[in-house]
Amino acid sequence: MASALVTRIHEIYDSIVKLESLKPSEHVNTLLTHLVKLCIPPSNIIIEDLSQEIQDMRMNLIVLSGHAEGLLELEFATFLSKTPHPLKNLDLFPYYGNYVKLAGLEYKILSEHGMVQPKKVAFVGSGPLPLTSIVMATHHMKSTHFDNFDIDEAANYVARQIIASDDEFEKRMKFVTRDIMDVTEELGEYDCIFLAALVGICKEEKIKIVGHIRKYMKGGGLLLVRSATAARAFLYPVVKELDLPGFELLSIFHPTDEVINSVVLARKPIFHD
């Protein structure tokens, strides 16, 4: 069963590699939709047990599908930014419902661990369409200030245009173009830091970023990291307890519906080295 699934994923990968562009088109969208549908059902795939060749293919696939996802978001965010009421038309984005569900799930997990109305939150890797921050700010964290970090100024520019359509949101949301590895003392200002799934694609890079955040964030602060499990790990990197040294693991939740990302929540101990 697992080997047949890996073969089918490899076939899609071979088609994606041959594409001249990953920009949204009927062909690109069809391939990626097919890939996602293959990866969502429960499976007994254990990534670590796969051959090195398949693991290398998986890393390339994460990069390629992540790039395609970014281009889709940018195109859509640019279109939205030119409409009279961008925030009222977010549901036109094909995966909007998934973000609403994921944000609801993440908020439930955060509130179970005492994080109900944080004063200030950081989202690392927010992209051109910062849906998690928007959904959180609208439905869950209604008084929280959000700082969205992304290394791509073009993404932040479009995100700012969308938020500028709402005075209240504009006061509560900031977009910062910086590599999170260059942000130091400021990380101590946040009650909770979200780390997007595609920030730090290989394990070493992810561990380095998590370590940097831990060094500067406040004691008692929460880190929410998006991960993946089983075949969903062909779409996003996997984060395990061992990848969070110096943190107290609070929760790992693996959704079984169309929400693809797993949610890993950890706390920086108040007393630390």
C-alpha cells in the first residue's frame, strides 16, 4: 500500500519537475490538487524508513509545491488587494476554509494551555496572504497585536495593501521584511510565536531557527510550529519533540480531515540556561 502510494507521488513529482513554470494554471493546479488528495488519507508511511532517493525526492517536492503555493497566494493576494473590500472576499481563495479550520484548531490548543487573548503575537513566514493572522484577529484573538515576519518584501507589500482596507486591522497588524535569524531581542516581546510550515525546510535549518527563537523569546512564551505526518510529510516538513531542544512539549495534534498541517505546541521554560 505504502509503496504504491510513493510510486504515484513520484509520478506527480516527475510531472512537476518538467513544468516550465509553477505559476497558477490549469495544469499546475490539477497536478498539485492531485498530489494533495493523494497525501491526505491516513497512511502507514514512515518517512525515516524510506530510501535516501525517495527522501531526496520528498525534499525537492516540498520546495517545488511550496513555491507553487507561494505563487498562487501572491496572485490571489494581488487580485484581492485591487478589490474594494479585500477582507470581505477572502473566501474566494480556494483553501480559505482550510485556514479557518486550522486557525480554529490552533486557537483551541492555545486556549487549552492558557493562551486566550495574548497581547502580542508573531507569525513567522506570513506570506502575501496572511490568512492565519487575519482569521485569528477576526474570530479568536480580537484585541491581539500581530507582527508578521517574511523575508520577501513583495509578499509583505501586497499583504499591507489587503490590511490597509480596514482601519482597525491596520492598527493591530504590522508586516516586517526580515529574516527571523536577524531578529533578536524583539522576540522577547511576544506571548506566542507561530512558525509557518515552510520556514526551515530541511531538519537542520528548522532546528537552527527554532533554537534561535528559543534563545531570544520570553520565558513562559509559547511556540506553535506547523508540522506534518505520514504521507502529508511529502507536502510539508516534519517537526518532532527531539527537534525542539530546551522547550517543554505541550501538545502534538495530527488532524485527519482536509487540514493538512499537524500542530506542535511548546513552551519555553521560565527558568532556562
